Amino acid sequence: MRLKQYVAPALIAALLFFIPAAGMGEDVNIIYKHDKSGVADEVIRMKEFDYNLLQRERERIERENLEDSMEALKVGDIYLKNGEIDDAITYYQIAIKMDPSNTAAHEKYIQARTKEKAESSSRYHRAMEYYRQGLTEKAIDELVAEIKAHPDNEKARIKLNEIER
């Protein structure tokens, strides 16, 4: 009888020693979850819920980006209509970045770039290319050269002042 008193606690202690604690690793949590009825199903349902929630959030963001893209396209159209091609190009680029599948924005962007190239000198066009790429020093150099070659080019002067600010 005394043997049973010592064997049972020793057996329990040995089992506890070989079974890791619940917080020690993912495998233990999986085993624990599968040992209880219905818990594994709840985990799967939570993952599905999280996925559906993320999916709804993505769809909401896409809708907002689509609306914002169309607004940027409209602003670009207004600038183009007023002859402010550089600003129109900027807004068409914004529309494209917000919604890369916006074909109207792509078409308007190409139209505006073609119009800019036709209406401006090669130096001014190159300066605008540099400016859009973030190469402001090169853009300034091109604009200065353009102003020296054509002192009456008011558009180049305005853009130079704008970039230098």
C-alpha cells in the first residue's frame, strides 16, 4: 500500500517532466488545441475571419484609391485644359500611382507628355524629365541653359524659380 503512494506521484512527476509546458512552443499549442473538442475548429474559423477581414479592408482601400485616382485624373484634366501641362502630368502620375489599371490616366499622361514635348524646347523638356526623376540639380542646369539661349522663355523662368524654392 505504501508503494502505491510513492509510485503514483512519481509517475505523474515523470509525465509532467516529459510533456512540455503549454507556453513553450507552437507544437504544444497545436496538440493542446486538438485534444479539446471543437477548439481546432475555432482556430480555423478565426483564421478565416482574419482573412475575410483583411480582404474587406483591401477592397475598401482599392475603392478609395479608385475614387482618388479618378479625382486626380479630373484635376489633371483641368490643368491640361488651362495649358498648365507640367501640373497636369503630375496629377496624371498621381492617378496612375493610386490605380495602375486606370487606362484613362495612362492615355492622358501620354497625351500631356506628347503635348509638352511638342510645345517646348528640347532643353526645357529634358529639364522637366530630370525634375520628375528627382534630379533637381540637372533640371536647374538645363533650365539655366534654356534661359541663356532663349531669354524670353517665361515658362522656363517660372519653373526655375519654382524648383529653386
